[in-house]
Amino acid sequence: MPVDGATGCLGSLLRLKQQHQHLKLILSIGGGAASQNFATIAASAATRDNFGSSAKGVVEASGFDGIDSEF
């Protein structure tokens, strides 16, 4: 869906960042009710590695500057 002349909310954020390069976009994971599901992800080294790789992939593919997580 178009947002502020860009495709989707992420597109709008990335366009805003291009216009104002000092802005930092951080992917926020967890917090609130979502944190109760983290035990499954943290249960083994394999699931932790998969989660980390997936989160890193999202950041690199989307143009975010980093990750903030609250678990």
C-alpha cells in the first residue's frame, strides 16, 4: 500500500532516510507480549543461530542500521 508516495511503510522509512541521512533505522524485536515466545527461540544453539542469521538478513536486506531486542 502506498505511504507518503512510496511503496509500503518500509519504503517510506527508507525514502525518509535517503532524504535525511543522519537518521538511523533500528529493527526492534520483542518487548511486551512478544517476549513470552522467546524461550522457544532461545532453547538451542541451532534456533538461536537461525534467529540471529534471520534478523541480520532482514537488517542487511532492508537498509536498517541495526537491531534492538528486548527479551
